[in-house]
Amino acid sequence: MMTHHPPLPDPVHVTVGGASVATRVLAPSGPSAGDIVLCHGTPWSSQVWADVAREVSRDHRVFLWDMLGYGDSEMGPTVATDLAAQAARLASLIRGWGLERPHVVAHDIGGAVALGAHLLHRVDFADLFLWDIVTLDPWGSPFFRLVAQHAHVFSRLPANLHSALVKEYIAGAGRLSTQQVEALASPWSGPVGQAAFYRQIAALDAADTRAVAEKLGAARCPTRIGWGREDPWIPLGQAYELQSRLPGRPEVVVLDGSGHLTPWEEPEAVIAALRAWLAETRDAPDGQATR
């Protein structure tokens, strides 16, 4: 397993819709072969893409962002963290970065956000690689649904109990070391982080993913799907359901032995899959591979 690099560099904060979004751009030392936007899920931040981002930034410009309510972005009680709002922000960021048809790679609810930016906000992508995404019903574990219904109660837990709960929840995503769990749980510590953790869960609504799922057949770019075979949160069967709904029946890349958090658990395998995907685009006569 890859030894994880140090955390990503300090973010640059940009204002989107009146709120502060933490962004990072990694660029190669020489010419760039293209632009890649990485989208994270819940309850993570862009740090889950750290190893992948550093590797692919050797020859591509890589753009990362922490969704509002996550990581280093603004977490206050007035920040909207529903998926519809996050999709609109991603659309604004891509336009603000001046990107034309970037490659987009998304994990977990980041998949619904990226698809929302593309299908609902008409942002054009070169292609889209979806990893263990939250889009199709059903989604949300029994714990997730319980918290969503009683977020106001959980937000008042003593700090030590909240910390233990968050770490146990994150550990259940797959094969994670204690150090990895600590790193992923750290943004949710303290009064602000604790309140934000339960607030973002309460804001996630299947109605937002259904609005995206209904339009999957209208995707305008090539897609590919990646999944952990042992994903305990979203079963592998959803990958093949996605395949049947997306144009062209895209390839499904399955990582044996991996759980839900594929970019963090198996960065080398994810990097290899992304390298192969990018090579197909580069080598296709018209600049786009058929997937």
C-alpha cells in the first residue's frame, strides 16, 4: 500500500455565492496535458485525493475544492450544504477557474454534485470518472438516516462521545488505518466542526440525487465507473445499475479488496485507472475516447 504523502498545500479561499470555499491547484513543472477537477464526498474533504492529485499533477493541472461545510471551507450555520447548492457552486468554480471541458473525477456525493453541474447547470466536461458515487436509490446507512432525523440531538453530544462516533463511522467505510481515520475525522472536531458534521448529514436529501438520476441518459461526455468490490456503504450492484443508465454502457473498474473510500484506501490502483483513462483520451483521434 502506498505511503501517504503529507497533506495538500494550504488552500486558497475564493468566494462563491457569498461564502468562502477552500481551493487548491497543483500544476506540473512543465507543460500541462490538460485540466482535472477532483470532487470529494462525505464526510471527507479534498484531502482524500491527496496521493492521486500529487501523482497526476506531474503532467496535468489539478483543481481541488472542499465543498462548503467540509474540510477547510466555511462551515457556519448559514451555509447551505445540500447537493443542489453544491452542484451550483461547482459550476461556478469551474467557470471562475476559466476551465473549458476539464476532466472530472468524483467520489461519493461528489459524483452527484459533478453530475448535477453537468446535467442541471450545463457545464461541459471532457469526460467523467465516477468512484463509488451516491446517486441511485437507495443510499444512506441506518446510522446516516438516524442522524439525519435527529441531527439537533447528536450535535449536543459531549465532545468525547462525538469524536468516538465520528471515528467509528469513518472507520466503517473500508480498510483504513488509525492514522487515516484520525486525519479524516479531524475537521469535525471542536464546536464548529461537530455542529457542521451533523448539519451536512441533515442537509443531504435523496430528492436531490433523484433529480440527477432522472437525467443520467442525457450525459454529454464519455464516462467511466470505478468501485470497491467490498464497499460496505454502496454495494457494487449500483455500479452496474449506473452503467445501464449512462450512455454507451461505460466500463466498470472494480478494485478487489477495497471498500468505499477507494482514492484513500487504494491510491495506486486509482492512479493506474486514471492514467489508463487519460491515455485513452490523449490517444483518441478526436481527443475523446469512447467509453
